[in-house]
Amino acid sequence: MRLNFSRLPSEPALHDEDILLEALPENVLSTMEVRDRWFARSSATDPQGRAFLVEDLVRWIPGTTVRVAFLDGDTALHRDIEQATRQITDSCNIKLDFGFNAATGMYRSWSTNDQSYAAEIRVSFDQDGYFSLVGNDSVSQNIGSTHSPVGGRANQRTLNLEGFHIQRPASWQATVRHEFLHALAFQHEHQNPTSSCEEEFRWQDDLGYQPTRDALGRYSNDRSGRRPGIYTYLAGYPNFWSKRMVDHNLRRLSSVGLTTGNFDRASIMLYRFPELFYRSNPSSCAPIGNGQDLSEGDREGLQHLYPGDSGMAQAIRTKRVDTFEMLIKREDIDDALKDNLDKQLRTIISR
């Protein structure tokens, strides 16, 4: 999947070789990182020696109906997005409920003035870029700052598809599936601990590279043909990423706290990067497949996270309850996180 889309009319046009990557706002990433560090420490110091994973905190319980609502856009767009996600729901024990009302012919909506949750996944088209919160971070009030347009509060966006309500890119269905897989707790495939991408990526500039930019701030080869590395390239137009943003979005994830399968080059969660990003061509990190549809590996991952087998689903539910009960009892837990986990726990128990 290559995230490279048409800019809004007021923004400079992208060149064919440009790549515009998805990214959550830094204030959202910061709160996620704080939570994940605490969660990892809690796992390591569990007095009963129980092991649990980050996915135990962020994935939905199998069999859950996850509601979706739209901030803007028209009914035709909403219908197309719902249909594009059916590849996902056909592959696992999760239902995405878009709230279609046959009487009105309209889908569920939400508002930035909401005080209660209209939906767990709150879609917008008005922010920069494509992004999604991961799993049930979308209902965590610890994710994102109070005044951020993006976060886990009822009046904040959790999934954004920039400009879809104006003009959709040719690969819009792939983008929808990619972002909704994030919303179901999937991570990027190029960050898979079993992948070769960490070694394949050209992180640094060619030796002797002289920073060379055009009027918009786009980094390119210098006069001697030396190339910028990933850190330099993504620091320029159109991404303007800091090293921290590059590391968060591209560097290999730790295997601690994750359930991972073998690296899947056909996954819709793997980016199609330009050749500039790779040390070799062809690269063992480069994707294969059509980039539009879920791969067999994607479907297997969905079935693992959200199994249809009732015994396996109940085991996941029981582990989630045990994990949350243990975390809530910890003396070092933040009050806001404790309240959020308690609310989620009561919701799980009540079902």
C-alpha cells in the first residue's frame, strides 16, 4: 500500500514520486507511549508472574459490535466505506455497525460537541492525512490531549481520511481497509519484529550528501547524485517529520507485548515505499500483491485476534477481565487510566 493522495485545493500538488505517509498527531503519540511504557512495566512486575500483551489492552473482545459514525461526508461516501470494510468483517468475529437507518437513508453521525459516545470509531475527512487510533484507544480518555481534535474522548476524531469527501484517490478502498485494520488493533507490517525492513531501509544519507531542497522544501539528490536518507527525506515536504516521528512510524517494534506472525509482503498493512528507501533493489521488504485487498496473512491475523470459536473467544474475554482487574489494583496507576479501565471492564462484564 502506498499512501500518496491528492491534496486539498489549497495545498501544493504532489509529484508522482512524492510519498505522503500517515501519522497520528504527536500529542496523541505521546500519550500512547506513556501508557504503553507503564503497561509494559506492569506486565514485567506482575507479582503473580502472569504474562500479558499490549494487545490485551487495545484489541476488542471477539464478538463485539464496534459502532462507526461519520462527522462529515455524504451518504454515498459512507456507503462505499462500509462496503470496503466487508473484507475485514467477513474474515473475523467482529461486527462493524455503521448505523444505517433505512427510514432516513442515512448513516450514523457524531459531533465535536458530543458528551457521550455516538460510536467507538469516529470518522472524519477534515484533518491532514490518513490515520487511525489503534483498537479501543478510541474510547480511552487518556489518549490525546483535551483540546486536540484527535483522541479517545467522545468529541474527538479517531480515524481520518483527508479529502475523501472532496475527491477520493484511486486506491481509496485500500486506504479504508488499512485504517480500519488499525482501528481493530493491527500495526504496520514493515514494523513487524520478524521483518527485514530495519536492515533494508536506508536510514542515513549517502556519504557526503549535501542537503538539497526545492522551493517547497522537498529533499532530493544533490549535484553529485548523492541521495538523502529516510530521516532527511521525510524531514522535508510533504511530511516534515522529526526523527521521533520517523522512529515511531517506521522502526521495528519490540516483540515484547505483541502477537506477531511471519512477515507478510502481501499485507495491506505494508507500505509501498519509493526505491530511495531501500538499500537494495529489489528489496526483501518491498510489497507484493495488488495492494488493494487483504492478504491471506491479514485474514489469518484477524482470525487470531477475533476467533469465531466460542471457547477461544471466551478465553480472550477472561484474560482481558483478569488483566484489567490486576491493573486497576496497582498503586502506581494513574487515576484517569484507572477510571477508563474500570469503565471498559464493567462494559465487558455486562455483556
